[in-house]
Amino acid sequence: MATSWEQERDELVAAFRKDAWTLEKWTRQPALVARDGRTIAFYHGQQYDPEKYDLVPDGWGHDHCELCFKTITDFTRDDGRAPVVDEGYTNGDSWICCACYHKYLEGRLES
């Protein structure tokens, strides 16, 4: 078990090296939003109770880099500045920002 963030990160990197990663622009995805406003969940086709949840077509508004927690989103600030990060590498489930991908995964073979 990891005892520090650095060790946990290294374990994640080792696991991520086994995945195929592709560079993609981040886009909003469907989400299940609880009618009581307390929870939101990424929707990937699972069954849900429509009396408790609304399916919102673009309700998933951002992801975070699994290694540095940087926000990855298509959100544009009111002053017109670009989003924090609007693209990254994904394995279809997780996201890694470009900086972390280049620092930790690019060109490194599985150990």
C-alpha cells in the first residue's frame, strides 16, 4: 500500500503504462443528476431510476488529471480566456493532462 502521494502516483503510473492512451479534446458527456441535487454520476449506459435521477446530455462538466488533479474541461471563463486544459490523454476511462503524460508516460515502456 502506498504511504505517500509520490508512491501512490508511481503505482498509478505503473498501472497506466499498461493502457493504450490517445490524445483527445475533452468534450462534455452525459451525466445522471440526482433530483435532490446531491450527486452527479458519469452516465455510460447503466440503468437508473428516472424518479430519482435526470439524464442530462452534457451534464458531465469536467474531469481531472489522475496524476496532478488539473481540471480538464471545455469550460471558457467569462473573460474569454481559455479553459485550464481542454485536451489530454485518455484510456477511455481516466484522463491525464498532456504535461503529466509527457513527464510520466511518454516513451517509457512497462516496467
